[in-house]
Amino acid sequence: MTARTRRGWGEEPPPEPHIWRTLGYRGLEQGDGKSVIEWTASPDYCFHDGRGGFIVHGGMVTTLLDTAMGGACWSVLAHEESFLTADLHVEFVRSARPGLLRAEGRVVQRNRRIAFCAADLYDREGALLASARCTQIIR
């Protein structure tokens, strides 16, 4: 991976409206091709599991993983570069339940025009809930 640096999220989330503010993401780490974010999923973003519990909607899980991979990719771009997601694949290992979720994204390989990224999602106990991979087109 080419050594490049880009500004991170900083201490404050982006101005409204923005998905970070809407969902209440917390950026824990970003830089050198890595990104770690947390989100506390409430029942508002879930559906009933039929047994009195809740399961986080798969689209919310995908969004969290996508955001972690995007942050990792962003951290290796030059200031004049941006990216677009060309492909996104998610594998759901087990149901995500309300509570703390932690997404860890990383750049697997980056060349001049493409970045391949991956991310894993964990619950508070560290159990793997989902994994994702994506292809980013560098602009």
C-alpha cells in the first residue's frame, strides 16, 4: 500500500444532515488504511425476531461495514482524490442484536485506480457478526 495520508474524521462528526449524525456513529480510529467505528444499535433500527427479541436490520449492518471500509479507503487517498464504491459484498455470520456494534475496516490492497477493502463487525463481547469486502474506484 502506498504511504499516503488524508485528514480523518476529527473530533466532531460532519455537519448535519449526515449519516454519522443520523445514526450516532463514533469514530475511534482512522489512518494508514484502517478505520474503526462504533454504533449503539437501538430497537428503532431492528425488527422483531418472533421470540420477543430484536434483530438489527441487515441494511444497517451493511451501512456500518460500508462506512468502516470507506473510512479506511479515505485514509490512503491523496487530497485531490476521491472514491466510489463499485462492488460491495456482505456475509452475515449471526444476527446482530441491539447494543454496541464495532466495525473494523481496512484497505487490503490499493493501486493507482482501485482499492480493495474489507471489514468485520463485532458485538460487545467480540463475537463476529458479519464480514464485508468492497472494491473502490479511485477518482
